[in-house]
Amino acid sequence: MSDVHGAIDAVWRIESARIVAGVARIVRDVGLAEELAGDALVAALEQWPESGVPQNPGAWLMAIAKRRAVDLIRRKETYQRKLAELGHELEIDGESVEDDVEAILEDHIEDDLLRLVFTACHPVLTMDARVTLTLKLLGGLKTDEIARAFLAPESTIAQRVVRAKRNLAKAGVEFEVPAGEELLDRLASVLEVVYLIYNEGYSATAGDDWMRPALCNEAMRLGRLLAELMPEEPEVHGLLALMELQSSRANARVGPTGEPVLLLDQDRRRWDRLLIGRGLAGLDRAWALEKPPGPYLLQAAIAACHARAADPDDTDWERIAGLYAVLAQLVPSPVVELNRAVAISMAFGPEQGLDAVDALADEPSLKDYHLLPSVRGDLLFKLGRLDEARKEFEKAAGLTRNERERALLLDRAAAC
């Protein structure tokens, strides 16, 4: 029984997005599609323990969900209109209904997934709602898993999902991939959602853990899905390359007791060479498309500078500082400027880096950003101004909500 339930969980994690997408093509409603896909999951939980896991479990779930969708349409007065939307003359009483619908959907499964991506990340939703709905529909995560990942009550996540689906329906959001300029605008929203998910896994905002690998893995899975669905978009390849290159350091970022290990202190022999190879290959694919670089491609190029350096002293910090300068022109951001200041300090000395950091001192958006005093403390430490450095590390420790990071900062303060 436990083996069957384990198989069902695994199949659902892999296939749920395709099933919801396929059903949404019929019913034109993401919320309803998820309910019908859930009905198929319930059917599997009821039948597979007795009948055994089917040879093709994903197809079994898809078939059940689509039959439920067709049955639902049959019961509605809009059945004929729905048939017209599908563009086929289907017989109401014939068994060919299911067969024809399945044939249509099997031919368009990639299109359906792409529609689902753009629907879940629609700008009509708040960013929190987009992230939650994307993890629910495309990541295949259960409500309790999302709640644990973001340290939020399960009821809050459940309500967020319900509101998101209701708002999509209320706004009349079409289950479609936008075209032209709207496609680029919406793609930026999609990539932002995936990267937010990744970043929360890579450096947890709050809680006792420095990293949450499950979120990183889900974000990379979504990135690979996007790269498969949109192979001509360099920013898609750039984001995936960025996530893979950063994740290559995961084993070295955490010490024996879970404490953070900073980049320059990491044992680079523990970096994952397979992920580095994948990331660099993805970066090459992005550059080969010969389109102007976007923010994710530029950040991936920065990550590649670290990945190519077998020793910290081999890092091309001047190139990194230059890439950050280009990135700051493309997407002006105080956080980008802070990262550029770090690169400047590594390339040209801590005094120049400190000047660049101090230029950001009055930036309102960095007022409660713990990395500003953390970076300043590091530069002051290198300059031998230990009392000032200690105060900055203590200030940073008071601003972070991550317990592991707070401990690290207090240790650095004590070292002053």
C-alpha cells in the first residue's frame, strides 16, 4: 500500500501540471481544471491499491481527468459553444467525444503547459499569489509543502490559492499565450516568479535554515520546462544557467552543523561540476541566439566568472564589476549597485569599494536591508577599522530574520 501511495505521489509531482493544462484547454478555467485533475488523483488513490499502478500512470490520470471534463461540459448548456471553440464537430451521444478531445490535447500538450505558465504568472495577481499558484499548479506541491517552504500557516496558503483562482476567473483571464510586446512583458513576470522561488530556497528570508533545497529544485525544474517550451528566448536560458551555476555551490555553502559558508571561504572541490557544465552550456545557448542580453543572462555571466575560477584568487573581478555596471544600466537597482561595490572592492581594493557602498547610505530602499551594513562591515574589517566593523556587523545581525545568518554576523562582530 505504501509503495502504491509513493508511486501516486511521484507520478502526481511529475504529471500534475500537464494534466491541469490539458483539462484547462477543455474547460477554459484553471481553478476548475485543477479540481478535475484532483478528481483523477482521488480515483487513483481509490483504484490503484487494488488494480495496481497502470503501465502508463500519467496517461491514466490524464484520461480520467479529461473524461470528467467532458462529462461536465455535457451537463452544461454551453456544450455546443465549447465544441465550437475546440473547432470540431463532435457527436454529443457518441463515444468519439473523449477520443477526439484526447487527440486534440495530445497534439497540443506543450502549448497547454505554456498557457498554464502564463496564466499562473498573470500580472492581475499579486506576486505572492503568482508564486503560490505557480508552485501549486506547475510545481505539483501540496498546500502544506508550500506553507512549510515559506514558513506560512497552511490556511493562509490555501486562501491565497483560492483567491488567486477566483481573481483569474473574475478578471476573465484567457487561457492563452500572449503575443507581441505583451509576450515579452508577461515573460518577464514568469521569469521573476521562478527566480523569486529560487532565491527563497537559495538564501531563506527567515527561519532556522540557511537554504531550502526543495525550492531551488522546483525552480530549476520550472526553468528547464520553460527552456524546453521557449528555446528561442535567451533570458529563459540565462535564468536556468544562473540557477544551475548558483546551485553548483550548494554543498559547499553549508558547514557540518548547517552554518553558512561564504563564497570566498568555500571548498571549491565540493562544487558540482555537472551543474557547472550544464550552466555554462546553457549560457552558450543563450549567447548563440545573438539577442541583446537581459538581466538574467548578465547575472548568469557573473556566476560563470566564479564557476570558472578554481581558486578565489583566479576570479576575474574586473569583468564581474563591468558586468554589474551593464546590469545597473539595464535595470537600475540599489542592490545591483551594492553587488557592484563588492566587485569593485575585490578588483581595486577595499577603499574604493567602501566609497561605492557609502554612496548608497541614504538609499531608502536599503534602510532595512541587512546586507548593506554586512558588506560595509566586511570592508571596514579589511581596512583594520575594527570598532566600526563590529558595529556594522551587529546592525546587520539585528536586521536579518534568518537565524543562521544572524549567528554568522554575530560571530564576525565578535571577531572584531
